[in-house]
Amino acid sequence: MPPITRRAAKAMKLNSIQTTHSSISSWGENDLTQCISNYYKMRKQKRNTSERVHFSEDHLMENDHDAHGGEISDESDEEELLLIYAMVVLLGFALFNPYLNPLQQRRIRDGAQSGAQRVVELINGYRDRIFDNLRMEAPLFLQLCDLLLERGYWEPHPTQRVGIHESVAICLLCLSHNERHRVLAERFQQFSETVDLHLRRCLRSLVRLGRDFVRPIDYHIIHPRIQNSALFWPWFKDCVGAIDGTHVSAWCRAEDRDHYRNRLGGLSHKILAACDHNMRFTYVRVGWEGSARDSRILQDVLLDPNCAFPMPPAGKYYAVGATYTNMSGFMAPFRGARGTPQERATKALFNRRHASLRNITERTFGVLKKRFPILQGPMQNYLMATQNNIVLACCALHNFMRDHVPNDAYFVEEEADAALADNLDQGNQMFGPQPIDMSAQGIAGWNEDRRAIADHMCYHQYA
């Protein structure tokens, strides 16, 4: 019998590998044991074959036999090593390949309801269910989704299975309950990466929607809150709203925490907002640290043309706190209590009514934070751009609901609980003047206008 050649040895090796690969799909729990057993069986068969090849015909000479035997022995060792490598690789491929291992084919999110089915159930279910989860009723939720599509703020993607209704529901549930992504992924039966992707995508759509809703309506309309009040009419008939700042929860890197730490010791963003008398936001400025002063933010807004601050027409003004400078377009309360008793009484009366008028910002912020607890914190580890988009998206949703559902439960509750006697002493603290660029003549004229309003108010009160 002729000695085995290298080509025959390679063919035998490939045959063994193919035989091993064909049996991988039938392996069960004892994969490794069966693999080793198959290996030793093939090794025994190869050893018998080698023995038959080594002892060839009797007429072969001994030197030829030794030469062929040494060659086959070296090739057998190489084949055995290659077989071990091949079997280990195939075993790992079988265990970790989802197409061969049935354990890997099981879904991570194997709930009975998909995310889309859950949204449909909320829409068709009892009305309190969707309001408790998404902070709005079903008709308003559907109207919001349709509006995002009609105005092109939401661009559907042909390869994504998550629709706009499910994506908006994920975003609203996150904003309304400050839920973590793992909880949202379980509720909507999606991966955490999918939840994060659609949350950021929906936030950008709501920010674009805010450009249409977060703006003044008409400066020349006198709000009934002023026109029908003996405390405000006719002295504050030219007041178009109020400006104030508030803190929302923030997350930042360790090296930036000193800048975002507010006077209470917490980490926060400083938000500057202008509100009208209908509890609507007309301007929102984000991106400032919690340690920033309100007057510093307003100064930057007025000096930066890119901020596009909605300045009121001539003669109209915003009611601002004592931390701001009294100047054209911004009326602040009197500082200090100097002068005669009559002058002190006049200033105190003006400050009390001015504080009641300016209290609209506190009520608006109260509704906003009550509806969207994510602003109260703790804020998750979002990027700064995403945190700013969260604030802008919440303000856009606030105005959207105020315009379409004026009798919303949160607005009605805040209006019922608000009292004119609250915060009467606000604005009477002593603060130094802020460095805002303005002419002395303009400040003097605006101070005279404020003094005339206070004198007329005092005369009407005690006449």
C-alpha cells in the first residue's frame, strides 16, 4: 500500500472539519463533552490509519519505511493541532452565534404588549389613564402629533418601526415622571438606545414647535386681569407681562459643579423667562449656570442681537423685580423706604401692587414644574444641549396646552390657589445697581413716570 501524501492528509483534515461543523447544530447542554469525545474518536481512527500506512508492503526497504513514517508522524501532529483549533473555534461560533444557538434568539423585551399597542390602549382607554401618564388627554395628544407632522417638525424615517405617537409618548412620559431610560424601555418594549434616540429626536421637534408658541400674542390687548381689577387698573394698563428667573435641576461634570451650584448648594440651571398675564411664556433664555444673577442674564440678552428678545412697543413695559434696573421697557419697584411718611406710604403701596402683578411669573413656573417634575430633578446625566432642550420643550408644551385647553386642571388649580396677598413683601430688599448700558436722561424720565403712577395710585387710595 503506497504511503499517504500531503494532499490526502489535507483532504482528510478538511473532511474532519466539515464533519465536525455539520454536527454543531445538534449540540445541546453537553457541547464541550461531546466535542472532546468526537475529537478522540477521530484521533483514534486517524492513528489506526497511520499505522496501516506506516507498515507498507514487505518488499519496501527499512530506510524507506523510516523516512515515510517520520513524515507522516510530523503531519499527524500538525493535523491534530489544527483539529483542536478548528473545534474550539467552531464550538465558540456555535455557542455565541444567534443563528445556531436557540438561546440567543430569545428577545430581551418579551412583554405581551408592544409599545405601539400600549399607546393605543391609553388613547382608547379611560381618559384619566392617559392624563396620569402623559399629562394631557387623548384628543390633545393626537392633535400634538398631527401638528408636528403638518408643520414638518417631525420627519418620519422609513426604516424605523417606532412611529410618532409612540415616540411622543416616550418623551411625555419621561418629562412628566422623570423616568429612567431602563423603565421606559421596559414599558414600551424597546432597547434603551432606541428610547434615548427617540427622546432626543422628539425634544428637537418640540423645540422647533416652541418657535411658534413661545412668543407674544398682541401687545396692544389689555388683559382682563388688569382691566377688571381695582388694584391694577388704570395704573398698570401698559404692563405687558413680567420677567423673572428660576432654577431647574442640572447635571454637569465634576470640574463644572462650582459654576452650576446655586446659593442653596444644589446644582441647577438659571432660566430667565418672560410671561404674559395669561400664564404663557413669551420668551425663555436657557444655558446659564445656577450661580448667575438675573440682572446679568437680562443684560446679556439685551446686548446680544442673536437672542431676539421681544422688546415691547414704546410706552409698554415688563414688570421686573428689584434685582433689575428700572429703565425704559422694564419697571422695577422702589428700593428702600426713604423720605417723608407720605412718600414711604406711597412707595409701599406701589410695591405691594407691583409685587402682586409680578407674581404671575411664580404661578407660571409653578404650573410648569408641577406638570413636568423632570425640571425639579434629579436631572439624569444628559448632555448640556439635551438639558437645555428639555427646558425649552417643557415651555413649548406648556404654551401649547394653555392655548388649546385653557381649563386644564393644572391651570385651574393654580389660579384658584393663588392669592393676591402672597409675596407682598417681595422686591423690597436692598440691591446695588446693575451695570446696564443706558442714558441718564432715559432713566430719569422713567423714574418720573413711575413716581407719577405711584402718586396717582396713592391719591386714589386715600381720597
